[in-house]
Amino acid sequence: MPDLAIPVDTFGDPFDIASLPLPRPAVGYGVQRLDTDCLLDRGSGHFLPVRDIRLQACFETFAAAHAAAGIWLHETATPTNDHDLAIVPLGYDQGLQRPILILGVIRSEP
């Protein structure tokens, strides 16, 4: 495997979900594609809409989400300084049986 030495803040500043004042309980970290409701699927390595029943988006640690995002950059030949990804806290909706964006990234354009 190639050396994927990607700066820790490439996908946003590192954070600990346990210390964030979140409006809903967090269950883990997700990799969001900016300006979308798409999250990186752990199984396929592709971005899927948050409503897709196949989506397995939750990473246990910021480091695990960071590593997965780095692999995606490498596999898609996306430059480290020219991507549209952010690591975000995820919740889980028991009723809908799917992950939810607690604090998704604000759209870059109105």
C-alpha cells in the first residue's frame, strides 16, 4: 500500500465526539461529501446517499474516518488540497434504521 501521509486536518480539524455539545447523541464519525447528503460507505469505498439502505458510514474514530477518506483520495487520484470531503459526527435514527448527519457541513454556495 502506498504511503498516504495526509495531514491530520485535511478533512477538518480533529475532534472528539464525546466532548462536543451536540443536539443529538453521536455514534461515530462519517466522511461527508460537501454540499451533498452523501457519506463514504465503509464497505464499497463509494459515496452513497444517507438514505441508501446499503450505507455503512460510521467510523469508530476520527483517525479511522481520516484513513478511509485518504484512501478515497488516493484511489480517485484527487489532490489532497483539492477535495470536497469533511469528517462529521454521525447519529443513528432507530426508527429509520439509518445514519443521520448531526452537524453536516454548511453549503459552500447559497
